[in-house]
Amino acid sequence: MIESYRLSVSLLGFGGSCRLVNPMTERRERYPLLRRGFYHNELHYGKVGVTISINPETLSGPFAASKNLRLPTAAGAWGKQGAYAMPSTLFRRAATALTLLMISGVGLASDWTERSDHNLRPGVTPISQDVYDLHMAILYVVSAIGILVFGLIMYSVFAHRRSKRPKPADFHEHVFLEILWTVIPFFILVGMTIPATKVLIRMDDSSASELVVKVTGYRWKWSYEYLTYQDDNNVGVNFFSNLKTPAEQFNRPALEAGLFPYGTAAENYGKDAPEKDHNYMLDVDKPLYIPSGVKVRFLITSDDVIHSFYMPDFGLKKDAIPGFVNEVWTNVPVGNEGTYYGQCAELCGKNHAFMPIEVRVVAQDEFDGWLAAEKEKAASGPDLTPFSSLESALELGQQKYAASCALCHGANGEGGIGPAFVGSEMATKPEHLQEHIDVLVNGRNAMPSFKAQLTPRDIAAVITYERNAWGNDTGDLIQPADIAK
Ligand code: HEC
Ligand SMILES: [Cu+2]
């Protein structure tokens, strides 16, 4: 959310400065400018206001004449004339046009193009860099066209204003001109299509990949299944990846009630505001590992609604559609090892913002070690070691509940998309225990099955937790073996 941004431009000899402001917090600041005789204009785009203020003393070029219009001067607004005089309609229109131009041209400011929040990111793969270069090249082309076209419009509006009694030009239906302004845009478009198509073709070529990972979107998490790696056609490693950010960092009841549309949590809640993790809403409990310098092919699908696998630093975004398998690939060059984040990029329901993607790019030998360890874990079958105490089950259960259930059933079992557990028949009555297990293992209506997502040990722990937390003091201890049978 932009609080305030200042941008100065000089265009067609017309100097001005444009300030993007949040109108809710910046209201007070506007009036001093007016009094100092600055011309002042403001526009609103949703929650962001744009204020333009122009010092008439700095006007030059074709607009210099405006200085002599009924415009307040720095000294004279309240002095000489004794009252504030409105600038001419023409001047106000021109300033509005300039404001719009400034907004459309913000991408041009050179220090915003490197690695900024206002532009596409160059990313770390050859493809993401190609995409970035393409984006910049086309931005320059369209900016030049924009300046030319808006410049001509503004020039015409000014040069042929009514007070000049202009005589209309007579090149209407001029065949040569009509051909010219059809042919030139045609070549500009073709000129942009050629490099764009080259990049698209390169993005599409997933041949000769060494690692294949199937990515499945779920409401609201991702699962990863390692299918093949080099000569191994049956890797058999798969897991779910859940948001790790604890609920108290994003549960903001007042915000949801619409009381504080602006500002940070600290401003709205004072010192009680929960401290946010550095990677708030991005960290997951089990990240996706891929090796650097290896071509990785992702097969992308969904289990429920449409999601989208989006990794900006890899220049990669593909829809995950139930019943279809899409593919994309990436190859992160050696030397770029590290943690990269992405998000689901398709509106997929209430908790769309809660299914981040965390990718650890590691050196190939480290990856080999990680994969071998994961394979060993997968081969040894589910861990059915009984819990030694209620406490140990509760500890695991609390973690699993926060990661897998809280989004639908509430952080404190108070309910939400799914029913509440606090004092519920299901979570407290002994005769419902078997049904409780069945609902988790097999799912029921909108309640997903957790057979594939959680181990029997996790399921036993989470049920134990539901039956003992929030005052549901049943004392029931469910063991992994109860689930596996
Ligand atoms: C995607 C949202 C969602 C998630 C995630 C989810 N549930 Fe549910 N759950 C539901 C819905 C919806 C129902 C109601 C199902 C129905 O109408 O039959 C439900 C029902 C239940 C019930 C039956 C409650 C009753 O009183 O009938 C239990 C028990 C349950 N969920 C446990 C869990 C546990 C434990 C987890 C985490 C491992 C979990 N759920 C995760 C949506 C969810
Ligand atoms: Cu999604």
C-alpha cells in the first residue's frame, strides 16, 4: 500500500511534481500547498489518491502563458488579490492530463527498474531474465508511443483552443496517411511478436529434463511428488506442504470487520500487535527441494478447484486445473542456491492467500543426500510407534492441527468453514470416537480425506488434541495403531 510517493517530471517544458498519497492519512497536508500558491490537483483511484502540485513560477514552454492567467502566485494568492483565484479551466485540464501521463509513465523512472517492488523481477533463471528483458523492451516501446500520442493530443488541445479560432485542417480521408498509420503499427506489433514468440517457445520446451516433480494444488496447500530423477523412474517420495505462519499473526478480527482499512497492525493494535515472521505468509512446514544446474520439469494439476503455481524468480506460472496436467520447467543455474518463494496465483477460495510455495534450491550432491533420506523414510512404511504419554501426543497434535485444520476449523476449535470442536458431540462423546477417526481418514462432504496427507501417527495425535484441547478434557489417548487398522 503506497503511503506517499513523490515523483518529479519535466515534460514538454512543463515542470511539476506528482505525489501519490493515501488520502485517508494525508488529507491535512493538502491545504498548505494551496496557500503557497501552488496549483493543486487531485485524483482518486480506489484507496490511493494522486495529488499534483505545480509551482506556477516554474512554468515554461507552451504553458508559460498560464502564469498570466488568473492563477495565484506564490506571493499573491492571499495578498495582492486578497482572495484565492481558481486557475483557468484550460490550465486545470492540462494539469489533469499531465497527472494522468505521469501515472502512466511511472515505470520509466530509471531507479525503479532494477529490483523494485514496482516492476517485474529479473529473477534467477535464464527464462525469467528473458521475460524481464522482453517486458522492459516492450515497456520502452509503449512508453515512447504513449508520450508521442499524448503529446500530440495535448499539443492539439492547446494549439487549437477555441480562443484561437482554429481553422480545421483538411487532410481527412487522406489515402497515403491512412495507409501509413495502418502499416506503421503493424510493423511495430510484428516487431514485438518476434522476440516474444522466441521466449515462449523456449519456455515450452521441457525436453531433456532430469528430474520430474508432480505438483498438486489443494484448498489450501500444495503437494509434491517426485516421480523420476535421472535413471530412477520410481522415486516414490511425496509430501504435503502447509503454511507455517501461526494463526495469531494473521487473525485480525478488527481488520476483518472493516474497522481499520488502512495502516499496519502496530498502528491499529498498538503494542499488542503480534510480531510477524520475516517471511510472514510464505514459510511452509515442508519445502520443495530441487537441485541447482539441473533441468526440472513440473507436472501441474489440482485436486479440487483451479490453482496456479507461480514462482516469480523462476519466471514460471502455470494453472493447476483438476483433470488436466500442465507442464513447466526450470533450471536454476549453479551459484543461485537458496530459498525462493511463490504463491498460488489463482483465486481459489477463502484461503487463497494461505498456500505459499517455498522452494529450496540446493547443490546437486546435497539434493542427492536429501532425496536418499526421504526415500528411506518412505520405504520404511508408516511409523506406528505408540505415544508414551498423552503429553507427547498433544504436542504433535497441536502442531498438526495448526498446520492442517486451523484454517477451516478455527485456531481454537471455534469453527469456521468446518464445524466447531469446542464441546462438540463429535470431539467429546466416546460413542463418536470411531466416527471421528473415519471422518479424518476418509473425508466427508467438504471435509477432505487426510489419509494421504497425514501419517497414522499424525492423525492419532490430532484427534487426541481435539479431544483434549479447549476444555474438551476427555483424557482420550488415540494411538497410531487405532488409525492404521
Ligand atoms: C478445507 C477445509 C477443512 C479442513 C482443512 C479440515 N476440515 Fe474438518 N471439516 C470440514 C467441513 C466442511 C466439515 C463438515 C463436513 C460435513 O458437512 O459433513 C468438517 C468436518 C469435520 C469433522 C466432523 C465434525 C462434526 O461435528 O461432524 C471433524 C472431526 C473434522 N472435520 C476434523 C478435522 C481435522 C482434525 C482436520 C485437520 C487434520 C480437518 N478437519 C481439516 C472442513 C475442513
Ligand atoms: Cu490456490
